[in-house]
Amino acid sequence: MNENLFASFIAPTILGLPAAVLIILFPPLLIPTSKCLINNRLITTQQWLIKLTSKQMMTMHNTKGRTWSLMLVSLIIFIATTNLLGLLPHSFTPTTQLSMNLAMAIPLWAGAVIMGFRSKIKNALAHFLPQGTPTPLIPMLVIIETISLLIQPMALAVRLTANITAGHLLMHLIGSATLAMSTINLPSTLIIFTILILLTILEIAVALIQAYVFTLLVSLYLHDNT
């Protein structure tokens, strides 16, 4: 039976209706909450990680930039849980869809840029022309800086999509090779299966790192415009 390599990246449907929205809303339900005065170890660890991540991203921001802390923490939690959920067998990873990543990147980038033009118009325009630029190179540098500014959300989305998709494809290929070798050569199967386990551990790390990188870059764009 021929198996489509990209079947796991096709948006799922239930009775012909798209189920991507339900899948996107599912990860937040996995985050435990507590109303008790004394939290358990899981809630305490979760709060410690959130505070550590928030402190790491908000250190470089001024008072105005720190008002975005709740949004940035929510963003990194959402991307991390979505990436990890996609590592389960027969699951769907929404962050492999470029359209969804663009839907996250473009509004965040646009909000930061618009805030920069509203609050620091001179500094925002100064980024288009570095100090000391020779006069003949001014038009070319303005065009280059404008293009680099406009492709920032595309770079955010493509980076996340490419890293998550590449890892899933590699795991799929190695998993298929493990099944194929299981009836041919047992020692080779054990070696390939060990590689698959190590790759799975690496993909868990990649899922968390890519969530952090995406949010950190958004935080840097915000820092440049506040």
C-alpha cells in the first residue's frame, strides 16, 4: 500500500467539516489551573516556568513594552503546546500550516510596527537609513531596508513551518524504515528504532525552542518600536 508522505499535514475534517479550529482550541485545555491557596507541584512548576520565561523576554523592555507580557506569554504557551501535541501518533500539528503561522506573525508584527510609527516616528524612519551612508547609496539602502522590514513576518512564519515540518517528515521516514526492517533484520531494526527515540527527544526540544524563538523575535520587534 502506498502511503502519502504529506498525509499528516492535510487539515483534518469531521463529517466533511474542517476540524482545525477545534484542534487549535484544544491545547489550552491541557494547561492545569488551580484556585487553591497552596498549589501542587505541577502548578508551582508551571508558574515558575512562566515567570522565568516572562522575565527573560521582558528584561530589555521599557514600561510600555511590558504591557505586552501577557500576550507574549500566552503566545509561547500556545505554540509550545500545539507543537508538542502534534508529536502524538495520528495527530495534526496546526503550526505546520504556513497560513496559520502567517495569521499569527502578521498581526503581531504589524502591531509592533504601527506602535513604533505612532510613538517614535523619527527612530522608526531612522532605521531605513543607517548613519554615515554615502549619498549615492541612499536610494538603494532605503529600498533594501524597506524590503527587510516587510519580509519579517514571512521569515517568522516560514522558520516555524520549516522546522516543524522537517522534523515530522524525518520522524515519519525513520518510523516507516523501522517497520520495513522489522521483518528483515532485527539488529538493524533496533539501531533504527534507537535513532527514532533520539530523534523524538530532539523534536520535543525543537518544539519548545521554536516556540521560544518565535516569541522572542516578536519581542525584539516590539523592543525596536517602543
